[in-house]
Amino acid sequence: MSILSGPEIRQLLEDGELMKGWDLDHINASSLDVRLGEDFLLEKVVDPDFNFISLDKGCKTPHMVEYKGGVRLRPGKFCLAHTMEEFNLPDNISAEFRLKSSVARKGLDHALAVWIDAGFHGSVLTLELRNNLTHHTTVLEAGDKIGQIVFHRHEDSGEYSYRKKGSYNNSKSVTQAN
């Protein structure tokens, strides 16, 4: 497996591979910056002694409020957001999302769900974000640079491609767990 360089990323993007909605100025030495989309789901305050979330497939995070354009993420609070860019990974390229260091230094954290399997297509990437600050609210707005994508080239994933077995393909907005 090898990490793609900036010139390789640019060539694949220009050939219509990897993703749609990218910006030429967002290509780095070995990654591509991505931006926040317009849809957010912010956790709604409920009774934690009554409302439980199961890890079973099919159990969504039910108590979320939809916002458009941006949110104010209070200290310790969690939200789901998405990238503006739509992914179309071929079966021989996987990727990973990494929070930009400048964003992390402002107290924002991203859950460890960073891997994007080969074959993930027709979809924006849903992000799991948390404000780690104790005394400050973080403002998240559509279009903000949020992270970077590192691409990995490998052998064709064949029958294991996310294209064939992925449950989040063709998601055009922020998506809760299924």
C-alpha cells in the first residue's frame, strides 16, 4: 500500500476519480483538504437514565436536531456533520480522514471513525465532531475547512469492495448510524 502524493491526487481528481466538488487550492503534499457541508445534526438533550443507544445494527442515534448552514457546538457537545465533497473511490484506493491540526488546536475533536473503504461512492463523508473545550462554544459553518483526506493505493478490493457491500453509499447528506 502506498500513500498518494499531491501530483497523483491532482491527476486522479482531474480524471474524474476520487471525488466531486474538490478545490484545486486544497491539494497538499500528500492529502486533500475537505470542507464542512451545510447539514448538521446536533444531539438533543434527553434524559440519559431513560434513553439508551444500542450498538446493534439498526439502532440510530434518535435524539438529534437538524440544522442548516452551521451550528454552535457548546463545550462537551457532540454533532454529526458532513463534507461538501462527494466521494467516488475506485476499488484500488482507500482513504482516511484526518482533522486539520489548526482545527484540533481550537479544541474540536473527531471520533476515531476515520477509514474510508475502497468503493465508497456517490456519498459525502459523515463526520462525528465534539467540542473538547471547557469554557468556549465552537462555531461550525458550511464551507469551513475541517480536515484532510489521505489516499492509499492498493490492490483491487474485488468482492470485498464497499461498492458491493457498503451501507452508506449514495448518502448525499449527514447520515446517522444504521
